[in-house]
Amino acid sequence: MALSDIEIAQAAKMERVVKIAQKLGIPEEHLVPYGHYKAKVSLEYVDSLKDRKDGKLILVTAINPTPAGEGKTTTTVGLGDALNHIGKKAMICLREPSLGPVFGVKGGAAGGGYAQVVPMEDINLHFTGDFGAIALANNLLSAMIDNHISHGNELGIDPRRITWKRVMDMNDRALRDIVVSLGGTANGYPREDGFDIVVASEVMAIFCLATSLKDLKDRLGSIVFGYTRDNKPLRARDLKAHGAMTVLLKDQLAPNLVQTLENNAAFIHGGPFANIAHGCNSVIATKTALKLVDYVVTEAGFGADLGAEKFLDIKCRKAGLKPAAAVIVATVRALKHHGGVGKDDLNKENLSALEKGLVNLERHVNNVKNVYGIPCVVSVNRFTADTKAEMDLLTDRIAKLGARVVVANHWAEGGKGAAELAKIVVEMCEQKSSPTFVYEDSDPLWEKMKKIATKVYGASDITADSKVRNRIKELQEGGYGHYPVCVAKTQSSFSTDAGVRGAPSGHVVNVREVRLAAGAEFVVMICGDIMTMPGLPKVPSSERIDLTDDGKVVGLF
């Protein structure tokens, strides 16, 4: 009987984090250990690397996710191990898992099979406390807003125009819309409020985009938390909140060092969602990794329409990063799902459904190659039920787009199972790569939104009601027009309808709401029915997660 992911991780022969650091040339005195197998790398050491030459950056992205599974994180880990397996000096950079999905749908997010990061239980649970600190910093600002109103409201905060929400790192639909300050005069003035999940907090976005403690503090001070009655924006620095918020985050800004099952280095740091935030690990972790090794493998959340677009248009634009190559992850099962096959029938050969679903992969390949300008290879995670005819059809169709297809078996074999993929990626990294953005900084906000929808999603146009249009106009005229756009929409479709599979064209994207993230320096474009505080499914993963009598965690996938 095959071992589960957690059983494989629990059987891992980990090396002490000091030894992992030594492989990277990091002196022990610059480690802040959290036990034997995880540590933070001091910001002092990070700063000392600034004059070193950068390695090559490799992006792992995917098709639109399906219930059939794709394996993007698993591929990121497997490719990092494979590069080391073929003799290259490489490491990976991942986001930290959120407890919302861990106890909700995913049950864990540290890779799978023999391509995992460890210590898996720690990474999936509290890890080094980064998310807790981000939640505290966010909620400190919330507390200071209500406290200021209660003590005379010198700034003239309009309680009806407070845009800042409280957060927690758990799915809880009951907290989306609430009323606070009930119970009498001692508790302040009642007002409507609500909770987002931590990974949707602007503090998380700032944390992952900040390049130093000073930059972090400046960005936190620029957060617009609400408005006065005459619509004047109010910032965290107006409340003198940003200094204390920075104090709560000062230790957490240092990147977290762990390892793969094959004892190769990994940075896991930060974790904004890709369907409601920009979906990338921290800039500090990525830029530090590029100074330490020759090849850095990182992922952007969900498909290349959401994660890869924001990776380029937000993270790379702001941090000056240029990916040399991209890997697009797919499975035959997932493509058949995009072709209309139900989950129970995915193991049956179905060439017509595969052909129909391949349009999803083809659009992602076209976007990465021709819209983003990055050389790419398609990596297929093969299942035992996949047939030769299905693989031949997939390979032939993608070859017509000028991209290679490789079958990777890292889930079962670790790094050696992705050796061919690693060799292809190294070849691509030697080619000229000229990554391009979907829009220019100088484009008006409305035009940026339209370009994303039409060039990436295949839409014909965008729409918005008069209230949203007026808000976009206010932001444009208020000096935020040069900001990039962060799209919040379903990850399951190129459209804003999660039920539309394949590669819809000619649809219209409705912009339901826009939000200003002045500290993160982007404007959030909310589409469809996407929520910034998810709910638990009918049968959450938390029902399967347990602790045995001898203290062993079970149920984390």
C-alpha cells in the first residue's frame, strides 16, 4: 500500500538546518533557529549579498485548477530537486500555507509524494509565526481606529467610510459582515465591520513586496484605512500606527529556511492568495535566493491567467525581477475535466474530451510565450490511467504552439523523476528571455483592467456600474493611476464564472468593486462572486486532521 504524503514526510531523514545553510554558504551566526530543522536568515546577512550576481529565475505556473488536481507546488519542489540531481546549484522559493485551506479544502500545501518540503507538519501549521504576526499588525490598526473614534475622533474618521477590516487565518463565513462595539458607551461606537482571511490582508501584500524594514514601515504608514466625512483619505501614519505595526513584523521579515525531502534548500516566506491577492512569496526571499544559487525555482498561485500575470505585472515590475523560463503544469485528467468530463469518469480514455479541454492549456501556453514573452515548457504529471493516445494528442497539439512537453514523475521518484524537465529548463535559461508586461505604468486604471481581461482572459470587454466607475475615476484622479492592478476573481476559469471550463472567448468581465491598497501600491479589481473571507466546505479537511494517542499528526495530506 502506497504511503500518504504525511507518512512520507514523517519518514524523511532531515538534515539540521545549520547544514542546509552551510550548503548555501550562510554562516551559522546569521541563522535564527526555530528548532533543529527551520530557521530565519538574518536581514543583516541578506543585506550583505546585494552586490552578488543573480542566478536564473524559473517560474512554475499551471492551467486553471480543477478538482482533478495538477500538482504545481509538487512540480516546483521536484524541479528544484531535479536541478540539484543533474549537478546544478538550485533552490526553491514557495509561499507559506494558510490555515484556511489547510483546514478547509487542501489539507496541506507542502508538495506531495516524494517532492515535498519538510518539516511538513510545521510548515502547514504555525511554522515560524509569520501569519500570526501579520494578523496582529493588521488588527492593531483596527483596534487603533476604533480607539481613536472612541476618544474624541480628532482626525474626523467617518465610521461609514472605514475600509480596513480585521483578519484571521481561518475560513469563517460568519465573520464576513459583522457589527462591532456593541454593549454600551464603554465599548465605543457601534459600526459595521467584517473579517478577511489573513492572506487577503494588505499587510500580507506589503510584507511580501517590502525590500527592507524601512520600506516595510513606509508602506505600512501609507495604508489608507478610511476617509473623513468630506472624503479625505486617512492613513495609518495619521494614527501613528505604522511604527508599532513594524515592530510586530520586524523579526518575521527575515526569510524562512527549510529543506526538501532530498535535503535541498528552500525558502518559504509569505503567502498572499492568488485569487484575491498577488499570489507570490516574498520579494526578500526570492532576491536572496537569486544571490545564493545559480537557479531559483518559484511558483505563482493558481493558473497562468491569475498567478503568472500578477507575478509579472506586480512582483517583477516592482522588484526588477526577470524570469528566464517558465514551466506550465498540467495533467491529462485536468484537461479532460476542462473538456466536460465529470470527476468520476476521468480515468477513462476520452480523446474527444481531451481535445476539447486542451484549449485551456493552449491559451496558457500562448499567454506565457506571446503575452508575457517567456520561453516555456509544459510539464505533465502523469497518472497510471493516462493512455499513449492521450499523451500523443497532448504533445502534438502543444508542439504546434512551439512549446515542448515533458512527462515528469517527481511525485513518485523525487528529483530524478524530473531530470529531463530540469535539463530542458536549463536549456531554456540559456535562451534570450525578454519578459513583457500586460500593460504599461502610464496606462489609465480602466485601460489596465481592460488589457488584462482582453489579452489574458480572452474577454471582449469589461463593464462596471456607475458607482465602481466613479471610484476608479477617483483613484485615477487621486494620484493612483500609475499603480498596477491586482485581479481578484475565480481561479477556476478564464471567465468570472467558476463553472465555465476550457477557454471561453468573447465574454465580458464585470468589475464588481475596486479597492485601494496604497501601502502595497496596487489597486484591487474584484470580479464575480469571489470572497476575501472564504467559508469552509460541507466536509472540511479539519474533520480528517487528528492527533493519535502517541502524539502523531494524521490527516494532513
